[in-house]
Amino acid sequence: MSVLKVIEILSSSDTSWEDATRKAVSKASKTLKNIKSVYVQDQSATVENGSVKEFRVTLKLTFELE
């Protein structure tokens, strides 16, 4: 039987929401083992002078406990 844990992670990128998601998973995988999935819960962006400055995501990351 597997035991899974879900944590919430916030991430941002100057490029895109996809890049913010990739950065979050990459960073989390340095300290967490057995990451199984990521769920993008929320997306937002900051705007400056009529242009998107930063893309932000709130993620639910699921990993298996050993």
C-alpha cells in the first residue's frame, strides 16, 4: 500500500506559467523523492506598464512516502 502526501508550492517565471511549473517541480525534486504528480491549482500574473511582468502558479505536488 502506498502513502502519498500533498504539499502546496508557489512559483513564478518571467516567461510563462508552464516555465513556472517546471521550475517548481525541478526545485522540489532536489529535496523530495518519488514525486508522482502536480496539479496547477491557480494561475495569476503581475502587470506593469500594460505588459505581463511575471507569471505565477500555485501547485499541489503529490509525492509518495517511503
